[in-house]
Amino acid sequence: MSDPKDEAEAFRKARSGRNIAILIGLLAFVILVFVITLTRLGGNATATGF
Amino acid sequence: MLKTTAAADIPSAVDPARWQDYVQLLKPRVMSLVIFTALTGLFCAGVPLNPVLAATSILCIAVGAGASGALNMWFDADIDRLMRRTRGRPVPAGRVQGADALAMGITLSLFSVGIMGLAVNLLAAGLLAFTIFFYAVVYTMWLKRATPQNIVIGGLAGALPPAVGWAAASGAAPMNAWLLVAIIFFWTPPHFWALSLTTQDDYERAGVPMLPVTSGEPATRLQILIYSLILVPLALAPAFTGLGGPIYLAIAALGGIGFLALAVKLFRDKARADAKRLFAFSILYLFLLFAALLGEHVAGVHPLALLR
């Protein structure tokens, strides 16, 4: 049977990996919305002619 | 056959779920084929592309495909556990809870369709939503366990990405976009049935009515041949409709001859090795067809338009 200490460490490592993945996903989402907004706003601003 | 075991009955996770398990839920290998065919549709539309919106479109299509994969793994966990090919997937293996896969699938579906609608256009978003619905609900929940025609009808979901890409680029889905859809649609049955001829024990154990299980191997080999005879001329059509150029025509012709030769050999010789060969060749064939179209459009090679 595996050592409970090792098991706890494995769970901690897995959770930490998941947390980092969620962080990267959320940051990527924020950057994506920002870049899309700039692109769409830029296109519309030039289209109005003002 | 009716689903007898709810996804909630899958035992709770024993091993800790790593982030890679959630990536596996998105079926990355299927996703890469979806990205490739969608990218071909995007470039074949022949309109100037904004790089940010083009990349966003491909991201949304990829995430949408991944979401349907997660929903499929949630719903099919009970039969996936019974098949050698799929028992190592995160939900049947107990590393990820079925409910988590469901939540991830729904969240990513909403994300991909929402961003596509807001950033790109509503036609592309609508087609993407339809694709996800068709794979997750029509194929996975309704057809897969009910009819041997499951992969024929359900194949539409895997065939739609070029039309979504085309719609994302141009805001329209003309005949040539649907021609690409038709090529993948008619490619799917011979591709899948060639695989299922080698894995039918798995499907039988899981009670999935794949054609070799319900109708036997001779009927399956005949159906493979019939669909190959439809597919090969259809794959030549883009050279006649202003979509494919000389490279495409050469690949479609030579690849078509190879495809038909393997289908005929499988029909005649009845060897499992031939089924494996046809399965492997079908992947190469579709890849080369779409790579030729993509390459020609990126490089600016003029299409042939033999009918115009």
C-alpha cells in the first residue's frame, strides 16, 4: 500500500497544477476579450469616418 | 439500446485529477483534425482575414469541439469503461468525476458559441452551436446506442467545421463550403467502419450497435465499398467548382485510386489487415485533400473551375 504522506503530496501537486491551469485559462480569457474589443472598436471607429 | 448506467454512478476519483486529465476530456486528437479542416474552410472563403478575428474563430471552433468531446465522455462513461480503446479515459478511469466533465462541457460550449457570436458573426456562432448540439445530443445521446447508422448521421457533426470556418471568414456558407462538408461526411463511414471491423469485440461488449456487430462483416465491407464509390468522385468535385487547383486534382485523383483499391481489396479478401490499412490510409487521404486546398489558397494557386 502507498504511503499516506506520498499520497497527500501527490494530491497537493495535482491541485496546484489544476490551479495554475485555471489561472492561465482565466488570464488568457481576459487578454482575448481585451484584444477582441480593441480589434472590433478599431474597425468600427474607422468605419464611422469621424 | 438504452443507457442503463447514469454517469453519476461512476465511482468517485481515486487518483488525483491532474490538469492533463481535463485536457484529455477535450479529445485533443479529434480537436486537431477539426482545427485543420476549419482552417481550410477559413482560407478557402477567399476574403481578407483579420488575424485576431481569424485566430479567435479557430479558437472558438477548437474549444467547441473540445466541449462536445467532454460532453460525450460524460454521457458515455458507462460504455467507455467496457471498451479497451476507451477505458483509460479520465471519467471511466475514475480520475475525473462525470459531473465535472459535464460542467466543463457546458461551460466551454457557452464560451465558444458566445465569443464566436460577439466577436465574429452570428452565422458562424449558430453553425458552431448546431455542431456541438449534433455531436453531444443527436449522435452521443440519441443515435450511438440506437442504430447502426449512428456514425453515418452523426458524422455530420465532424463534417461541419469547414463550413463554420468559411462562415466565420465571410459571413456566408456557399455551395463550395458545403462541398467540403460533404467530403468529410461521406469519408466518415468508410473510415469508422474500417476501424470498427478491427474493434468490433469492444462494441459488442458495450452493446453499441456498430454495423459489424448488427449486420456482420460482409455487409460492413459492402457498405465501405459503396461509400468509397460515392466519396472518391465527390472529392474530385472541388476541381470543377472553382475551389481546388491542379495540386488538389492530382492528390484527389491519385488518393482516390488508392482509396478505392484498398476498399475493393478489403471487400474481396476479407482480411482484417486490409481494414487496418484502409483506416490508416483514410486519415492520410483526408489530410492530403485538405492540405492541398489549404496550401493552394495560402500560396495563391488559381483554382481550376473546370465546369465554369
